[in-house]
Amino acid sequence: MRILISTAAVLTLGLTASACATGPMEGGYNSDLKALAADCQARQGILVPTGAQTGRAAADNACQLRGVNSPRLED
């Protein structure tokens, strides 16, 4: 019976701690992504995925410049 109560207490504490850890974070991936998108739009570009999945917004996305001064590829 003591083992059952101890196990229940440990599980309850574990679930409580994990619920706190999954809350919204300041300065996380999404805020970095929003800042990158805003910077890219200010330079007349569009944010495109690079195909990488590093967990860092700057490495996972690139700003593709479009407009008058952007380099063009010729066929």
C-alpha cells in the first residue's frame, strides 16, 4: 500500500512539473521566427524554409530577397 501511495505521489509531482515546463516561453522559436519574418519583409524579401530542422529559427529559414535590386538568375 505504501508503494502505491508513493508511486502516485511521484507521478503527480512529475506531471505537475512537466505541465509547468511546457508553457509559453519568452524568446522562444516562435518569437525568433516572427522577428526574422519582420526583418525579411522590411528588406522586401520572403522568409522560406531551408529544409533544416535545427530548432533555431535563423538556421531553419532564409530570407529570399525580391524586388528591384535582388539578383536574378538567367536561363
